[in-house]
Amino acid sequence: MVLPRVIRAVIMGPPGSGKGTVSGRITKTFGLKHISSGDILRANINAQTELGLLMKSCIDQGQLVPDDVISRLILNDLRAIDGRSWLLDGFPRTVSQAEALDDVYTLDTVINLNVPFQTIKQRLTSRWTHLPSGRVYNTDFNPPKVPGFDDDTGEPLFQRDDDRPETVTRRLKSYETQTEPVLEYYRSKGVLETFSGTETNKIWPHVEVFLQRKLSSINQKVE
Ligand SMILES: Nc1nc2c(ncn2[C@@H]2O[C@H](COP(=O)(O)OP(=O)(O)O)[C@@H](O)[C@H]2O)c(=O)[nH]1
Ligand SMILES: Nc1ncnc2c1ncn2[C@@H]1O[C@H](COP(=O)(O)OP(=O)(O)O)[C@@H](O)[C@H]1O
């Protein structure tokens, strides 16, 4: 699909709700650039940058990193791809982050994946990640062709330190207290679109149809 003008979208949902998985499909189908705050932070940890070293213990413990740090990081990255359509995944996670984003950009849509916590806990403990690309696998749902290795590069997969059961519980708590108010923030602005379910393959067709309609309505307004 040819994008009519720059599209600015956010995908939200609790940890493990399928944001990364759905983002991959959105990127492939609609050509938006996927910007994942978690991938950016993990790349910094992997490269042992000053920022990565400072943030590692926070992330490993399932706590959010400070608002000003992540807001500056993401807004810098967005500035660097000015003129391209993007999909933000994992940012904003607090109302203060949403306000910082709002100061600079007007969003076209916020896709919210509403997946029960019970479903999530099981998924995360069997998640395997290819750190350089952010590609995710799951020993049940989408196993890699060769166990433990990335399909595209053949490089090893890792199990994230923060996917341990007790850390997942802490991350879900922080989602409830700090991130759920962001949903209300976007609902009141009229840009929130919620998709509920327990299986990505059932949620995805609804997201795809919604985005097709959304983009073609923006297209008509531009013409
Ligand atoms: N069993 C199952 N696992 C899924 C489904 N959708 C995604 N996953 C897996 O669940 C884990 C979390 O998904 P991910 O996209 O990383 O979620 P995020 O944390 O919201 O970005 C990954 O291991 C995915 O492969 C699903 O419908 N069923
Ligand atoms: N916008 C953000 N604000 C604060 N911390 C963040 C943000 N994005 C990511 N993080 C940190 O990185 C961790 C991993 O994020 P992410 O990969 O998005 O997790 P998940 O995909 O499982 O929801 C979070 O638990 C948090 O510590």
C-alpha cells in the first residue's frame, strides 16, 4: 500500500500482549517504520553504552526507566526519521511520556491490544528473542525453524532476563498503575482503537482491516 502522507501511530498493550508480533505484520503490510523502545534499550545494553549500563538493572527488575531518559531517546530517534511514517511500540508508557510526544507530534491512531493477564504470563516465559532485530519467537506459538536460532540470520536467540515469572508479575503491576492511565488519555482524545482477544492470529485480521480503512480515509482527505 502506498502511504498518502506521513502516518504516526502507536501500539499499546500489556507486556506480552503481542505488540512486537503485530508490529512486524503492520510493518510488512503497510510499510510503517517500527520503533520499539524495548529493542532500543536492549541494543544499548548489548552494546554496553553508558545509557545501557545505567538502565540495565531497572529493566531487569521489571521497572520503568525514567520518563525524561526514554522520552529524549525516542524523540531523538523520531527526529532522525522525519518524513517517514512510523509505529511506536512500548512508548509512551506513562502520561508524562504521552504528553512529551504530544508536544511534538499529532497521532493518527493508537492501537490497543487488550489481552488477559492470565494468557500473557504463560507466553512470556516461553518467549525467545533475536536481540539485534527484535524478532520474537515462542516455543509454542511460532517456534524458530532450528530451536534456539533466528530464522533469518541463524544467530542465537536469548531468553530475556525480565521474562522470569516474578519479574513479569512486577511488569504487569507497573502496566496497571502507570500505563493504563495512558489509555484513558488517548481515549479522551478520540484516537484509541481497542482490539480484544487471546490469540494474535484472531486479533490481527481486525487490526489489518482497521488500518486499511484508516489509511484510505486519510488518503481521501489528502486528495
Ligand atoms: N501462544 C501464543 N503466543 C503468542 C501469540 N502472539 C504472540 N505470542 C508470543 O508471545 C510472546 C510475546 O509476544 P510479543 O509480540 O513479544 O509481545 P509484546 O511484549 O507485547 O511486544 C512472544 O513469544 C510471541 O511469539 C499467540 O496468539 N499465542
Ligand atoms: N516507554 C518506556 N518507559 C519506561 N521504560 C521502558 C519504556 N519502554 C521500555 N522500557 C523498559 O524496557 C523494558 C522492556 O520493554 P519492552 O521490550 O517494550 O517490553 P514488552 O515488549 O515485554 O512490553 C520495560 O519493562 C521497561 O523496563
